[in-house]
Amino acid sequence: MNPRRIFWACLKKVLFLFDAERVHVFAVHVLKLFQICSPRIGYSPIRILSGASDPCLEEAEESLRVHVMGMDFISPIGLAAGFDKDAEIVQTLPHLGFGFAEIGTVTPLPQPGNERPRLFRDPAENALFNSMGFNGLGAAVVAGNLAHGRSLLPSDFRVGVNIGKNKQTPLEKAPLDYARAASFFEGLADYLVINVSSPNTPGLRQLQTSESLKPIIEAVLSVVKTWPARPPVLLKLAPELDDAALDHLIQTMEASGMGGWVLTNTLGGQFRDRSGGWSGAPLTELSRARLLKVRSLTRLPIISVGGIMDPEEALLRLDSGADLIQIYTGWIYRGLGFPAEIGRKLRREL
Ligand SMILES: Cc1cc2nc3c(=O)[nH]c(=O)nc-3n(C[C@H](O)[C@H](O)[C@H](O)COP(=O)(O)O)c2cc1C
């Protein structure tokens, strides 16, 4: 076994002894610390720890480049929404082997999210369960963080901004919230994602109908159309939508000017006495099936996310028609080196 793998296997054993959200907050602090230290010491320790500095991967960077939504991406491997909700560590992500990142979900106003504990691991199932509820600092602060992060990022590292509505906003006023959240990210977002698929904001998933979505998309497009560089606007959907619902949504929504699909969010369910969403291995087949279905219906770009737990699955998603892929739970279970591991696999196979 390679020493990096052994190191991460031991570290994971220790970290998994503690509450999942506390470990997440701790990990973000550590990554921020590395962010501050790296320029002073002249090299990036996390680049070495994550394997992103391996010579074969650095050479491979050119070959992993993809052109999607009219932009170049350093690689098709991205960090999914929900990990860096407030754009606190975005400038560290290229050093970890990511080619792009999606920050958020960002709501117009700050909000605390649901009661803790709200993030759990299920190692037997290689899964996470969360009921976070769009906790975040709000669009004004996140836009400030992102402006700072972007000034330190390579210009070809892409950042998507995933937007949502505040819990207190009634569903009929949702278009105003999405437009307001978007309005903070002029010149900062390479693409926007309308998130109507979180199971943790009451009623949100009811917005996954063309009647509800059209005014939301129109409101967001009316904001971005005034910007000199207009980012594409994508829609993130739940894995529960069946073939008939997807058929209808794709037929009706694509005429409204949207720029692609993000498939999928977490799988709604219960854990202990809570409602929330499952991610990781329980999503693998469902998320892959949704990708295949939507790819058979559209030529628009698709970001495939959900249950990518090994490099083979990452390759399979790209072979099944995904333009880009994202990981979250797989990163937690496989360790810091997972994006670089996927990068090496893609380099060999593509
Ligand atoms: C703790 C946690 C928080 C998340 N928060 C968000 C979020 O704010 N917005 C969003 O669109 N998706 C969110 N997600 C969903 C992920 O972006 C992704 O769609 C899902 O976890 C499936 O991918 P995975 O199996 O690789 O984790 C979250 C997932 C987790 C585990």
C-alpha cells in the first residue's frame, strides 16, 4: 500500500471519532492555515500530501483540460456544492487536484441552518447524511470572500456559484431571492446553479416543476443579462425525479435559456429521527441512471455528481456523457488525495 494511503487511513480513523460537522469546521481551518503559510514557506504542503504535485499529474494537466460551456477547465474534476459554502478555502482547491469548484449554496441573507447535530457518517454504507438547511454567511459576505479568493486563483480555475432561497422566504417569492443572491456575483461566477433540490429547506423541492422554475430562471437571467460576461445558468435536480418528470422538465425548460444541468443532489430520507439527504454510495446507481436519462434527452452540458466513490466511477460518468464531474462524500471517505487519484486514472484512460 502506498504511504500516502496508509497515512490517510490512520488519519480518517482518528477524525471519524469526532462529530462530523466539527471535523469539517476543523478541516476548513487547517486548509485556511495552509493557505496563509504556503506563500511564506515557498511551497504548498497540501499539494504534496494530496498527491497533486506528483510529476505524472503535473505533466497530465494539459491532457485533462476540457472545454465546456464556452470555457476552458483545467480538469473535469470539481468540488461539489456544500463543502465550501462560504468561499473560505477556494484558493486552496487547485492545490488539492481540483479543476473547478462550486461554492454555496448561497442565500441572499445569512442564516444559521437547521439545529445541530445535522451531519452524520454511516461508514458501513460509505455514506453521509445531512440536514444542514443552507447555513451560510449570506451573499454579500460570500461575494467578498470569493473576490479575495479569485485574486489568488489561476485565471483558468473555474468557480460556480450555487444559489438558493432563504428559509423564511415564501415559495411564491422564490424568484426574487434567487435573483437577489445572483446579483452579488457579477464578474465572480463562471457559472450559476439554481438549487431547487435540497431536501433540507421546507417546500424547496416543490419548485422542481416547469411552472415554478420558469419565473425563477427568468429572474436570474434578467440579472445576468446586464453583465458584460454572462455566465451560464444551470439547474441542480434531485435524484428522485423519475423519467417522466425529467422528460417534461427538459422539454419545457431548455427553451427558457438555461445553460445545463447538475445531476444530482442528495437522496431524501431519514436517519435516527431526522429528515435529510443521503450522499455517497447509496446514490451511485441512481445518480448514474439520471445522467444517462438526461443525456439521452439533451445536448446541453451536464455536471454529474452523486456517489462517485472511486476513480472507475468518475471515468464511467464521463464515458456516460457527463461533461464535468463533482465529488463530495467520496473525498471524505477516500481522503485528500482522491481528486489527484481520479486525475491519474483519467490521464491513463482518456
Ligand atoms: C454536508 C453536505 C452539504 C451539502 N450542501 C449542499 C448545498 O448547500 N447545496 C447543494 O446544491 N448541494 C449540497 N450538497 C450536495 C452535494 O453537492 C452533492 O450533490 C451530493 O452530496 C452528492 O454527491 P456525493 O455523493 O459525491 O456527496 C451537500 C452535501 C453534503 C454531504
